[in-house]
Amino acid sequence: MIQGLPTIMCRLRPLSRVACVAAWLVAGAACTTEARLRESGPTPYVRCMSAPPAADRTAQGHGLRLSRKGAVITVVGAPKPLHLAVFSGPGFGPAPSPADLAGVASSGADLFVMLGGLGDSQASASATAAALAKLPAPLLFVAGGRDSLGTLAHAFASLPANAALLDATAVHEIHVGSQALLPIAGAQDGRYSVDEDSCGFGLPDLKARAGQLAAIPGRRWLLAWQAPAGAVAAGVGRTATGLDLGSGPLAEFARRASIAGGLYAWPEAQIGLAPAGAASAVVPRLFGPLITRTDGSRSALGFLRAELDNAGLRVVR
């Protein structure tokens, strides 16, 4: 046993212990954080959005400077509008190939955003992060319902020091001019997670986050793996039969925080169907297997184009 490591082992399954020890050796005591933030119940999960912020760091590229200080990322040098390319990953399967990334790499985006699915294992997550680091502009990552803190810590620690990838999973706000993007990692109460190490959030996390938001002159927008229910997300979580698969607590958080819209990776009912000008959308998966929507149709692989300026966030076709 490595000295100072006993608490890492608490409440972790054998396979999780192996992953956690490796992540601790490479990227610090990620597993002690997982143990502290673990929630039990029918679908156990880790409250990733309430994890301590990662170390302060700056990433640069495509004329942008992204500075992560504490729980806030500030984007400097953003054009008006800031052009975004937003997508999710599958989590399972191999890392993206150069062909998988060719379209988004040539998109001309100023900033890439990935909403979940970096990789289920340390090997796949690290390989995916290494592939994404070759994109021509900085990338922000927000954990999804399959991601885990230990795996993410290992993947980001394995990158070169100058890699323009920032993990925004535990970040409270991303400031771009007068606007703020709010990352919400994982799935409500761990639903749809693959194991007890997967990222999730609960009502206490949302209440705490609501009390931590700074005053801004503009509006706020969500960057979340799971969409909120109802009008805040313009019904993007609603199936063809009228069932809303979005998160009710996240919808209440959005209302209290004056959220104007946002970009999400799940549920799959309306992936890739947002019209131009929409302030809320479910983004496509960039690589991996095609996603079948609830109506039986399939969403093509790719990414969503969006713009952000003082007028707000909007989908671009």
C-alpha cells in the first residue's frame, strides 16, 4: 500500500481501485475526491460539478487566451461573434481518428466545446484527449454521464503542458465578454451513468452553485450534458410522444439563475434538429456509432455551429 493512500480505497470496487491509484499517481488524489463526493442510492454516482477546481492554468490558440483561475474561466481576445463548434463523444470505443476530426478541424471555429464522452477507460480517454489536442483552436470539456473524475484527471495530466484543452467540469462560470457559460457536469442523480464512479449532480449541488454565481452585465447560458426540462431548454428533451426527459431540478436552477438557454448532449430525442437562431439545442456526437433518436430516426455524426456575442447564444446553420 502506498503511504497516504488508504482513504482512496473506501467504497470503491476492485476495478475502480486500480483506476484510482493510477490517476492518483499521475494527477493527484482524484480518488479521495471521488470518495468524498460519492452518493449512494439506486444509481450511485459522483458529484463531479462540486469537485475542487483544477489548478490554475492558461490555454492559448486561434487568437484566444483562456485563463482558468479558481472556479472561473475567462476568455480573452474573443471575436464578436465568437464561433463555437460543439459536440459530444461516445465514451466507449476507440479514440477519434484524423478522419473523424477532419470536418470539425476545418470548421474555422474559434473555440471547441465537448459535452461528455471523453472515454470510459484511462487509455481511451487519454487517447481521445491527445487526438483533440491537435485541433487548431482551444477546447473546453464538460463531463457527461459516462465520465469519471479519476479517468479525466489521468487523461488531462497526460497531455503536454502547452495543450489547449481545459477541463471545465468543476468550473462554475466561463466568462466571454458580457456573457457567462455555466458548466453542469453529469446526469441528474446519476441516471444513465455506467457505474458508481460516473458523474452526476443532485439538488444540493445546484443549490450551492446558484449561491456561488457572480453578478454579470449580460446573460447566462448552460453547457450541460443533460438538458433541463421544460421551457428553459425550449423542449429539446421532449420525445415525439410528448415525454420530457430533461431534468426538472436543472430547469428550476436555470429559472432561478436567469438562464436564457444552452447547449446539451442528452437526451437524444432532438439531437441535431435545432433550427438556426435557436438558443437551446442538443448537439451531435462527433465520432463513434450513430445515435438513434426516440422516433427511430438517426442523427448524423458531426458538430453544431453556434455563435456567442453581446446579443447572446444562437445556433448557426
